Amino acid sequence: MRELKKFFGVVILVVISTNCVPSSGVVEVSENYPVYGYDFTTYSEEGFLFTTETYLGDYESVGLIEIPYRPEFIRAEVPRGTVPDQWEGYENYQDPFDENLYWRVKQADPDTLIKEAYEIADSMGADAIINFEISPYTVENGSLSVTSIRLTGFGIKRLD
């Protein structure tokens, strides 16, 4: 009987000690290959040029364009142990300090930023955006950090 108590004591100790090990928060993720493509056909048909390169012809400088997308954050309180339902175009982020609080964060739409850049450049008199780039950047909102995107480029008026 004494050996049985000792055995159960060891089992209980093992169970308790393995449940007390801090979790790293890392979860399994499947391999993936995100592919991004931006269609400039509509703008090209209007005679507007988007390029990641510099323009080698003659041009007149018009202005810098920068559009950092700052996403919308919507509070979502949920019962303990549940996750809010997923909204299209939003990602759910758990609050680092409150397990019952999630934030729905609107994801950037690169096509909307491209359209906005075109409208800004066109209103300045540009017919091209050179050194065009869409890059990630971190948006801080209190204790929550999320990755968003920033569009940058240089508006020019081609002379040739």
C-alpha cells in the first residue's frame, strides 16, 4: 500500500510539474507561400506609369507620395475560453493583458492604397510614380503591435 501511495505521489508530481512549465505561446503553423500581385492595367490605359525603378527619360519632379495605412481597431469582448467570430477583411488579435478581450483589426487593401496614390499623383499633375514601393511597417496601439503596409513613391511629369 505504501508503494502505491508513493507511485500516485510521483504521478501527481509529474502531472503538476508538466502543467506548470511556462508556454512559449508558439503554435504550429503549416507551410505557406503567399503571393502578391498588383494590377496596373487600368492606370496604364490612362497613360499613367507605376514603376519600382527610376525613370530614365526627361521628367519634371512633382512630389513625394507616402501613404501609411493605419488600420481600424474594434473592441470585441468574449466569454472566457472563446474567440470572436471572424469578420471578412479583419484579423483577430488577443489583448496581451486581458484573455477575454480581442481586437478586430482591419487589414490593408493594397489596391485601395494604389488607387489613392494614383489620385494624389494625378491631382498634383504627375503622370507617373517612380521608385514605387509597398512595404510592411509596425503600427502600435497601446500594448498591441500589428503589421500594416506603407506605400511610397515619387510623382513625376514625363516630358518625352
